[in-house]
Amino acid sequence: MLELKNVTKKDNWIYADYYPEDWGERGSVALNCLDLDDYRVHLSPRDEKEYKTYPYAVEALNGLRDMAEGERDLEDCVIMWY
């Protein structure tokens, strides 16, 4: 589970901060709406240290892709998976 906060869209980019679980840590992601393969990631400290496959950052980017494709509202939200 993660929370996406401070979701904004500017100049065809969607930006958000992500907060994994209840860790009190923040990472950030950004996605180009015109090219969904163009993105930026700043990992949360635990993502960077313990999870080299970036599971939380990937899920955060998937949430932004859903927003870019109109499948999710462009607003702060909780993302859960299993």
C-alpha cells in the first residue's frame, strides 16, 4: 500500500509524492502524459536501501499512468495491491 499526495499536472506532466506503507518516508514520481515511457523517480529511503526492484515507485508510476489514461481521477489517493 502507498499514498499518492500532492498530485498535480503541469505542462503535460503529472507529479506526485508517494508514501509507502506507514513508514513516514517520501519518494516522488513524475510522468509525461504524452509519452508514458518518459518518467522521473526519486526513491524513498527504504525503497533505495532495501528494494532494488523499486516496488513502491513502480506502483506509484502505475497510478500516474492510470491518471494519464483517465482510469483514475487526478487527485491524491491510496494505491493497494497484493
